[in-house]
Amino acid sequence: MRPSEIFNSLLDTVSEITEIKREVIVSTDTKAETCQARNLFFLMCNRNGLRPVVILRMCRDYGWDSLVHSTVVKNISKAEKLEKGDKLFKSLVDVTEQTI
């Protein structure tokens, strides 16, 4: 599967599970639920073989020009910490992994 197919498939899955539109997940929206969905999305991308630089490039293809590499890495790290300490986030990760 091509990286763009993985990216789009995961974006669809996270959007469906979190009920947040694809365009909002890959935007600069800072609402808590959007940030959580974005963390989940970046984590799933990373776990499915997309390196942060690839995630960055594809987000920029969606028009998110202000996104930088360190933000992608920070979001992945934050998601990993949330997964260990937040039962609700862990359940979102589990559901997403089962769906993909």
C-alpha cells in the first residue's frame, strides 16, 4: 500500500471513530477534541509505517503549511503518553487498531 493510501485510510478511520471531519483533523484547530483526534491520527500513521516527515508532507498537501516536523513528533509522543495514562484515549487507540 502506498503512503498516501495509508494516510487517507487512517484519516478516514480516525474521522469516523472520533466524529471529527478529516479537514478539521489536519487543520490548525486547537479544540481539545480536535487535538485528541489529531494525536490519535499521527500515532496511527506512525504505527503503520509513516515517518513524521511523510506525515508532515501529506498534511501540507492538505494546506496545513504552518505544521512543522517537531509538532508531528510532539503529537506522536503525547499520544503515546496518553495511551498509557488515559483509559478513554486507550480505548480510542484500541478501536482504531481493530478497525484498520
